[in-house]
Amino acid sequence: MLTHKDIDNTDKIETMRMDLYNEEVLYEYETIEHQYLGYFVALLCSLFIVWMSYDSSHDGLDVGEIIIYVGGGLLLNLVFIF
């Protein structure tokens, strides 16, 4: 047989469950938001690196410059995303 105390506990448990659910959803939203912000900033940095490499050498890119700029772009991607 249910008592008044059991009903109160059920309401408290349900309230706590909903609070935890809302907190998890908010955390996931903030994580996704920061991840997309990181993608955007990394893309801008990569485009800047490509533009600088194109602008600085009019004789074309050699293998060393390509390795440096691609490696730098990947490092910036990792820094800004994670």
C-alpha cells in the first residue's frame, strides 16, 4: 500500500531525474557548440595559411612548404578543436 511518504519520494526522484536529464542535454549542446566553433576557427586558420603560402611565393610551392603548411594547418586544427 502506498503512503504519502512514498508519493513524495517518487516526486523527488522524478524531479531529480529531470534535472539530471536537462543538465546532460545542456552539456551536450555546449560541447557541440564549442566543437563547431573550433571547426570554424580551424578552417579560418587553414585558409589564412594557404593564402599566406600562395602570397609569399610566386614561383609555386615546393614540397617543403607544402609539408610545413599542411602540418601547421593540421596542428592548428587539433589545437582549436580539442
